[in-house]
Amino acid sequence: MTSFVTRLAHHLPSHRRPSVLAYVIAIFETARSRRVLKRLESRMLEDIGVSQQDAKMESTRSIWDVPSHWTK
């Protein structure tokens, strides 16, 4: 599953950055992904190579706690 920002970035010229709206949408998509991650069963987490502890930690992060490369 690719994020909206990733899909958007492939369609924009390299000198353009995604809009503020794109960042807001990406933040909400990240929050949704974290909710889904929280509900995954142990064997599903194992399939994607994520420990239960890491999944729990990621799913409890704040909606504003996004990857550092988004803020550069």
C-alpha cells in the first residue's frame, strides 16, 4: 500500500513539493494506517516483519508524529 504523498510525488516534477493539503491528507492516512496496525494479529505482524512491541509503539504515536523527512 503506497501513501497518497508517495503517489503524488511520482506525478509531480522533481522541483515541486507536495501541497499543504497533501501533507494533511498524508497525516490522516498515517493515523489510519496506525489504527489498522494496532488491530493486526500476531501472525500478520510476523508476516510483515514487525514485532508486537514495535506495532504497539507505532500505533500509539501522535497524529502529528510523522517521519522526519516530511518536515524537511
